[in-house]
Amino acid sequence: MTTLSKIFMIGALLVLMIFSFGFKDPHLELFSYPPVVEMLTVLTAFVYGQPFAASVVYGAIVTALFCGYAIIMATYKASRPKAFPRWIVSLIALAVFSFPALSYDVFNYILTAKMTFYYQENPYIVMPIEIPNEPMLAYTRAANKVALYGPSWIALTSFPYIVGRTSVTAAIFSFKAFVALFYCALVYMIYRKTKRWDQAMFFALNPLIILEGLVSGHNDPVMMALAVAGLLLWHRASTHYKVAGIVLFTASVLVKGATIALLPLFIFSSWTWEKKIVWGYWLMFGIFLLSPLREELYPWYATWWLTFASFVPIRKNSFIHAFSFAVCVGLMLGYLPWIATREYGGITPAIRTMLTVVPPVMYVLYYFRHYFINRKRYYKKRA
Amino acid sequence: MKRFFVGVIISVLYCFSMLPTVRADYVLPYPGFMPGNKLYKVSRFLDKAKEPLYFGPLSAYKYHLGLADKYLVEAKVLFEYKQYLLAVDALARSDKEFTMLPRYLVQAGKQRKDVSLFEQQLSEAALMHKQILEELLVQLPDTFTWTPEKSAATLLPLKDLLQSSVTIRSNVL
């Protein structure tokens, strides 16, 4: 079973690594080596020219990833590995070296960093579009906005920006590798606190985390790593650790702002760790549900509550974990209509909403049906 | 025949109305707190305090243009309310901010930033400023002697001051 799951996951990510380059913007030149350029032309012609077939490939990749993930999580206890499964490292590498197919946010991060560190302009005042001779404008979305993220994120991006300043290709991979560092930090913190690899793998192998954090390079793992590190340090007895915890939590809030919802976990110091993580899960889930008020329900926002779900002890029929799984399936399927139609309007939003909502709703119905049947049986037995 | 001539005249007038005319689409800001308000000094302090946040030549350009606009509107309102001494001070501040603008654009250009959009904006701003100043030139007396209750009188050469402000704006057009 474990071998099968490995084949599912590594195979799917290998296909994704190649397939993802087909989503490259036609104005973006990643490589100059002619055979690679030729291969990318074929891939982009497939993705843009055969959108329905591309959506089938994407659907197959997501299905394989979720199947592999489900098998690993279901069979984990049977195989009982004591050490960290090293094949996950190759999985991370495949994801990092994929093209950010599903989102253009990484280009936005790079351009904001360029505005700050190369042009030396305040990114909260000058928009990238106001410098018309900037070459990245040809393929960067949301260039008509000032910086969308907080100052601690902009300060942190100085590291990947310096590493990848030679070319756009280097910048894309340095930004993704930078996010991957925080992803690894989160996996480590989950294991360190829970002392269970299945808990860490619940986060590390989740297809949504892999696709949105490692492939698309969203900064949510950075925000969550800072918040969780802050919370763990806040739990220590020493004042120095507590101060460091507050500093890290503040830095997290200044990445995107969503983690401000975790403030009660710092205020109510009498709460146990177990109570805090369950509250953390539902608080971040609440913010996730409220996010459409600002823009829309983006799949990568699921990182916020998945982080806390990974700290909640995994038990048989655990609602939080199974529900999180169903929501993740729905969110990742939500990309299908966009890939198939290459349109944000028309019927795309309606199908997207349906695909996103159906899996969690089906799970909730199944859960309650199961719950009421069990309760009936219990009362029958007692009678 | 009469109808024909009327038709020709209307058509010619319509064609002329369609020709592009020099007009500024530039929108000036609300001036905020005015002198006499308790928060006026706070507002002035905040204007100064914000300056370090506008690092980079394009950011600095935006900062100084914002202040040039704000102080010009402040001067206009004060002139309209015949508070000439305060108005002259606000106008001097607006002039000072406006004269700094081309320097920042030159600096940005030297950093290989395409400043064409900002140059266009500066021309529009100059045009709008000029329009307001020229209106004031018509409305206001050439000179005015400001006589406070407890101190010496001050002669304000309003026409010369406004003319000088117009020249500052004209230089960037």
C-alpha cells in the first residue's frame, strides 16, 4: 500500500512538474536553451490550445495526489515508520521546481520586492504599473495595485530577491524555495510538539499544501510558521521566550493580517494547548469563511486552518481531519472549470462554487447520518 | 436656403466643439483642516512626519505633489474668505513644494525609470494650478495692506505673488 501511495504521489508530482510549464505566460521567457524552449512551446500549445484536455490532466493529477495522500494517512499506523520518510524530500523538490501554474502571486511577490530593493521606491505608494519600462509588467497580474502584503513579508523577501536577482527564472525558484523553508519549519514544529509523524504528514503531504505552498509559492506557510512559532514560544515559562513569541506573532500578523484572529490564544493563557489548537482551527476557519467579504475564497487560505488541524491528535473518525480533507478536495477541484474554459466569467464561477462546496457538504451529511445511526444503535442497546 | 445656412453653422460649431481643447482633468484634493482649527497644527505636523515614508524619487514626487495641491486649495479658500496673510503663506508653501517636483522626476529618470506618466501628470497638475491662480488674479486686488489690531501693517503684493506662482507652474508646461 505504501509503495502504491508513493507511486501515486511522486508520479503525479512528476507529471505536474512537466505539465505546469504549459501554464507559462506567452510573454515570459524562462529558458534560452533551444530544446527546452521547444518543449515549453509544445506544452503551452497543449494547455492553451486544448483547455479541456488540460483540465482532464489536472483532474487526474489532483485525484492521484489525494488518493496517495488518503492511502498514506489510512495505512500509516499499520506500517509504523519510526523515522521521517525520506522520499518526501524528493516530493518537495519536484514541487519546488514546478512552474507556479495555478497562480501568478509569486510574480507579484517578486515585483514588489523589486520595487523596494531594486527601484528603492516605497511599494505602498508607487505601483509597478507606474514604471512602464519594467519588463515584468508583461506577465505580472495586479500590477496596478500597491503592495498587497505587510511590511514583515516585504522585509523577508529581501533574501529570495537577492538570491534570485540574476533572472526571473532564478527569482521564481528562489521565492518558492524560501516558502519551502517555512513549510519545512512548520512540519518540524508539528512533529516536535506532537511527537507523531502522522500528524506532521497530515500537513506535509496534503495536496493542497503541496500545490498552493510549494508549487504556487504562496506566502501563507510563512505567515503560519511565524504564528505557530510565536504560539509555541508563548507557551514556554521563560520571559525571553514569551517576548520572542510575541515578536514572531507580530511578524506573522504583518505578513498578511489574517493571524490577528489568533490573538485570543495569547490572551487566555490559562487555556491548555489542546484547547488552543482546536480554537485556533475554528478561528482560522472562521476568517477563511469571511475572506470572500474582502475578495474571494482562495484555496491557499486553507493553509491557515490546516496548520492547526495538523496539531489536533488524529483519531479514528476524527471530524476535523476528515472534514479538512473534504474541503481540500473541493478547493483543488475548483480550478477545473478555469483550466477548462480559461475564463473567470461566464459559467466558470458557478461550476467552481459547485465543485468546491459539494465534497465538504457530502462529508457533513455522511458524518451526521453516521452519527445519528450510531446514536440510535446505542439507545437500542441500552434499552 | 436659410435652413441650409443654419445647418452649416450648427455643423461647424459641432465640429469645433469636438476638437481637443486644452483642459485639465486633474482633481485637486480636499484641503483638510484650515488655519484656526485646533487640529490644523497636528495636520501640518503629520504632513512633515510622513515625509520619511515617501522614500524613493517617485514616492517623494507623489508626496510633494500632494502637498503642493493641498496648500494651493488651502490658499484658494483663504483668499476667498479674504484671509490674505494666511493665504499668502499657504501659497508660498504650495510654490515651494511645486518647485521640487521636476527635480524628483529627473532623479527617477537617471535611475532608468520611465517617468512619462508622471511628466504627463505634472503637466496636468500645472495646468490646473494655473487655472486656479489665474481665476484668483482676476478676483483679487493688486495689493492689499493687512493691518492687524496690535502690530504693524503688512503690504501684500497679491498680483505679483500670484503672477510668480503662475510662472512657476508655467515653467513645467
